[in-house]
Amino acid sequence: MKVRILVGPLSPVLTALILTACNLAGSDTITVAAPAIMTKVGTDPTSVAAGASFSDSIRVRVTDASNFPAYLVSVAFAITAGDGSVAPATVITDINGMAAAKFITGTTVGTNTATATVTGLTAVTFSITTVAPGTIIWSSIPTDTLRGVWGSSASDVWAVGYSGAIRHYNGTIWSGVSSGTSQQLVSVWGTSASDVWAVGGLSGTILHYNGTSWSSLLERGQPGILSGVWGGSASDVWVVGDVDSVLHYNGTSWLAVPGVTRTIFGIWGNSASDVWAVGYTAGMGGTTFHYDGTTWSSAPAGTTQGLSGVWGSSASDVWAVGDNGTIVHYNGTSWSTVSSGTNQPLVGIWGSSASDVWAVGYGGAIVHYNGTGWSSVASGTTQTLFDIWGSSASDIWAVGTGGLLHGQPAG
């Protein structure tokens, strides 16, 4: 009988135990295959709270040259850069060739590097960036492409996307909801859990949720994608897009209101008589329009770059984002350009306060404003991000071509 045991170098005592357990006679033979390859299992976290502890956070698999698991191989774990610790320092691979150790990050903000080594094999390195407790870190929830996100609370969040996709979060899980349309949906907004609007479509689709189900409220029937929705109340709702006017809902019917350029991508208001819409005009670049409760009028945008999203904390603190990392700020009198910390096109913007504002865009770009300046934040993705919304400063959702990102404090 020939028995194949995939192990590394063993002591004579351990070898004898294995032979005894296998009940090998003198005429039997045993083949000991040497470990040949060690690979990392899983991926490193993008960032974690300094001083955090993660059970089995460093994992490797050891195999022989034929890719069979290597059993009883000694793997040494150690911190090789930064601070922190791993335990135990030595782990013996199991029958599947697996070995894992607990990693505890250091208390200093920075990069901690740990290495797994097996004699004669290429080492495997783990690198984890530590951040101050409370820093927002982003985790991915893969789905189909989503374009817009909004919620009435932390346990009532809506996201919309291509092919009429609507997803709902109840505080625990995301689930698909029937929209009744196959048109792409671009934006979602509401006044309450039972009054939610979604817009999009190649010819102007407007859907409404009444607390029970979604239904079509309008098919404009003319070319032009609707890309933004916002309102002052359930009977005062504005919709904008690539159309010849904005659309207004008075609680009974939709009316076209002229006076705004064709291409508008974003809309936000401080009140029913203080509403901003932003977009792009060929030959001019970025455009901003303001509604004072009676009429819409054009205002200098402060940039030639196209604008896509707008949000503010008050009448004198409004932000708009757009192409090439453009961010402009309105101080109650005029718009001016502000450095964003990225060159990626920015699409969506949202904030919890005047000193906590987030913007997202192409290439997985996320930038944050802390009340003083904007800076780039690691998102963990290179997918395009289209929109962002949060129920609070510690519960934030972003959506894009890879699905969902959830931002929560480290710690």
C-alpha cells in the first residue's frame, strides 16, 4: 500500500506517530510531498480602526507542486512594518493546507504589514491601513448598476438603477421591489416613507411610491432623460433632466415650467422658495439656475465645467460638483471654485451638516469636506459612483456600477 501524505519537514517522533496511525507495515511505503506554493486567502481590509482585533484575519493556504493541500506545514506569522501583533506566531496547516492567525492592529494611525513565511517558499504579505476610531470606512455590497439613492431613515432606504431596478433596505437586508417599468431609473427622492418619487427613462418616466407599491405617474412621451427630483413638500415636487423645461407637480398634476436650460442633472432646495438646479450648456459649460418661489433665473456658475450634483446645508452654504473634480460653493451671494482633491468627474453630493459633506464620482472617487477643506478618501473600488445619501454622519450609502457602498465609522 502507498500512502500520500503532504507534509513539510517533520520530527522523527511526529513521523512515527503518523506511520502508527496509518498502520503501515514494513512493506508499505509513504510519499511525503514537499510544500511548493503559499497563497493568501481573502483580501486585505481597505482600512480598519487602530487597535482593532480580527479573528483569523491573516489566512494562507499551502499546497504542493500538484496543488494538493500541504498538511502539517509550519507557517510563521510576524509583523514586519508598523506596529501591532499577530498570534499565534506559528501555526501548523490543517488537512486543507490552511493556516490562520489573529491580527491586532497597532494603536498608531498608519500602515501595518504582517508576513507569513514557510521555509523555502515565497512569503505572503498582508498590508492594512489603520485609521482613527470613528473614521468612515466603506464596505461593498455588489449588485447590478444603481444610479440613485435616498431614504427616509436608516431602516428605509431606496436605490434605483437600470432596467427599472428598485431595491429597498429595511435596516437589515436589501431586496428587490417591482417597479412596473423596464426603463432606466436615475434618481430617487421623497418626503416620507409613504411618498417617494423615482425618475428616469429615455422619454421621461416618473414613478411614485405610496407606502405600499410603485406606480407610473407620468410617461412624458418625448425624448429626454429625467435625471433629478426634489420637492418642498408632497404637493410641491420638481423634476429636471435633458428636457426643454423643468416639470412641476402641484399635488394633482404635472406641468412644464419654461426658463431653464435643456440639460440639467441635479436639483436641491433649501425651501420651497430657494431651489437650485445645476447642469451643462454647450458652449458655456457649467450652469446654475435658481428658483425664488416665483420664477427660475440663471446665475453665474463660477466654472466652465459641467455640473452634475448639488446639495446644501442652508441658503448661504450650497455645493455643486461636476467634471474634472470640479466643486463650486455658493455663499449666499455668488458661486466660486474650491479645490476638491481629485481630478475625477464628480457626480453626486450629500452632507449631514455644514462640516460633513461627501461627494462621489468616476473611478470610485470619494471626497470629504470637514468644514475646512476637501480631501480624497479611499473607497475600496474603482467603479463609477453616481449618488450618495445618508441617514446620519455615521450611516452613509453610495451607489454605482458595482452596486452599493456602505460607509460606517471604524471602531
